[in-house]
Amino acid sequence: MIRTVPLLELHGIEKLREEELEEARSIQAVMLPAESLRTKLVTISHEFQPVSAVGGDFLDYFELLDGTIGLYLCDVSGKGLSAALYAALAVGTLRGVHKTGASPSDTLATFNRRLMIRGMPRRHAAIQYAVFDPRSGELRIASAGMPGPFHLCADGCRSLGLAGIPSGLFEGTSYETLTMRLSPGDSVLFCTDGITDAFDRDGEQFGLERLQDLCRHQHHLSPAEILGRIFSAVQDFSQGREQHDDMAAALFHYSG
């Protein structure tokens, strides 16, 4: 016999679901910076737009004890509540690694190893981790399966083209650290592929070329303004089409 669910019970189930989603949103908020980071030489801002009530992208930036500044941006597989739960696991794992002072490549290798220990099938995390020394202008970045990052300067915008296998897929994965020296006025954009993979109504992707062209003409603006222009451009491009991936970005600016 098919049981008919009373309307009052349905309302109760819906209310419980809303409460659970609200709790998930609160948890996810902790995985994002509360505000921009501003020091004498560095400004970092961020934007985040999930495709559902909660999502699987997260990021953070922080000052380390040795005077350097760290930044990570991560995009876990999946969408919605399940992705948010895996992201919470990834955040806890990563925060136990990045404050040790290890290099970006060693940080990602340890992160990968600890995710593999968890043994979550069909789950992985694309991530970039960067450490900047404001005393020397040296930026070190390691990447695991994410686009870019993108170097913005007076000469334009170029992709640093870092490769790397997403964390949580294979045992023993190693990563390379790219080292570069920034000049005063330079910025670096870190973003998840929800931005470049956004579609319009005709099925065309926003793509790397549009993103780089936009950054090329906006590099003189503040980090918050540049991110605002990027997210507005993606929204205008998509023409209201529902997207299927979260969008997250952080923009690092070195004033020198």
C-alpha cells in the first residue's frame, strides 16, 4: 500500500531541510575569509558564487609566522550538500598542513596523501597554494588541476599555465613549485573553472581568452573592483542561463 504523506508532515520535512541547508551555509561561511586582507604591501580580495545553496569551492588567505602570506583556492568534485561536506573535510585536512611552513609543492603532496588515507571514492580536490614573501617580492605557487593562475601587470595578462593532478586521486602524486618575482603593481588572479567554463544560451564557454582579455584592460583597478568586473562579465555573458559549477576567485595585489 502506498502511504500518503500528510501535508503537515511534508511542511515539517521541508522545514527540516531548510534548517539543514542553513546550517550547511553557516559551516561553509567559515571556509571563506570574512574580509579582504590588507597589509602595507599586499591586498587580497575574493568573490564566491555557488550554483546551489551550498557548494564545493573554498579559499583562504592569511599571514604566516615568518612574515610571509599564504593563499589557497580549492574546488572539490561534486555539487551541493555532498560537495560542501567533502569541502569541510578538505579544509580541515589542509589547515593541518599549510601552517607548518612547508613549500607549496610539499604542502600539496601532504594534502594529497592525507586525502588518500581518507579513501573517499569518486572524490578529489583541485587546488592551488601560494606563498608570498613581501620582503623580496618572491611568489611561490603549486597547482593541482586548476586553471591559471593569471599574472596581471602593465604588459597584460598571462596564464602561468601550471599543471598538476588533482589531490585525492593517486598515491604518491608529486607537485612542482613555480617561483616568480613580482614587481610593484603586479597582481595574480586565482580562480576555479566555474568561471572559465560558464556557458551562454548557445552553449559557448566564457573561456580563458575572455577572462584574460578582461583582466588585461582592468589591471589598474583594485582587487575588489577587478573581481566585481569578472563576475559581472560572466553573468552578462551567460544571459541568465543556469550554470552547473560554483565560481570562486581571489585576487592578490602587490603594491611594492
